[in-house]
Amino acid sequence: MRKDAARNRELLLVAAREVFADRGLDASLDDVARQAGVGVGTAYRHFANKYELASAIFAEEVDEIAALAIASGQVEDPWQGLVDFLERTLEAQTVNRGLREVLMGVHDAQQDEQIHTRLSSPIRALVDRAKAAGAVRPDVDATDLGMLIVMLCAVADVAADADPQLWRRYLPLMLAGLRPGAAEMPVPPLADDVMRKAMSSHKQRLASQLRKTAG
């Protein structure tokens, strides 16, 4: 790649992180090109569409979340490790609309499967370690953690304009429910494969709604 081409690609990547974090995948490749200060044709020479550009950015961020889960599982206090992971992954997602949308898989089912595979094992290991230490109630499953993250990201979406930090109000309530001695849960957790199917169906509905809106 020529030096000027490499420079333009880096400008596009930097601009895309800013644009997608603020506007999510509603933003276009043209929007990113304007933010980068390059021509639209230049953007399309580097990336076929905005989703290809988003994938180039967010694959790295998903890896960072997986690495965070692994690192949190090595914290001396298993409970603190679990809390650290939840706080930091929620911080990353609630300030970055594009990352939330990528993790929800509304635009790329194949990438969604890759993301789930990348994250499920380190998160399950984190939860199992906390359970083995007696820090977390024995009926908690790794899929519960995924649902809690989805819930708090929904709070961030709903309250984005009023108070983007509102999710922090509800995190302690959810953490208290993970502790041993909390009220019995009336229904069992979803098995991992059932969770995948449920989330996939939900994401397909979201994608359909987005297509209708765009149309």
C-alpha cells in the first residue's frame, strides 16, 4: 500500500471510531469520509461498505472485551473480578453505540456467531470461578451475565439523552441479586444454545425493523 493510501486508511479508521461511537451504524460511509477529510471515492476504495469498515474496527474491541474477561478471572478476589468485568465492559458499550449494535449482531449474523464464540468461554470461566469460591449464588449461569449486560445496555439506550450514566444506578441492584442468599429465582436460566437462538431471533427482528425504517 502506498504511503498516502495507508495514511487515508488510517484517517478513515480513526474517523469511523468517532462516528460509529456517536451515531452507531445509522451513519454512512459518506459520513465517515467527511469526518476523515477524504473523498467518498477514497473511502470506497478502502472499504466496500460501512459494515466492512465497522468489522475492521470492532473486531479489535471484541478481542479487548474477551481479554478483559480473562484478566478479570485472574483477579485475586473472584467477586471483585466479576464486578470489574461488568463495570468495564458496560463502560465500553454504553459510551459506544456502534459497539453495542455490533455486539447485538443486527447487521451481520455470521459475525455475531464469531463474537459469541469469542466471548462465551472466558465469561463462563469467570462466572464458574466466582461460583466455586462461594462469591456468587450457585444457580447463576454465564447466560445470566449476558442477559444482565443486555438489560443495562438497554438502559443506556433509553436514557442516552437524559443521563447516559443511568445504568450505574441499576448495576448495584443486579449485583446484589448475584450474591448467595438472595431470593430464589423462579425460573431456570437459558442453556447456552437456547440463549444463542433467542438472541439470534431477537437480532433478526431488529435487523428487519432497521431495514423497514431505512426503506
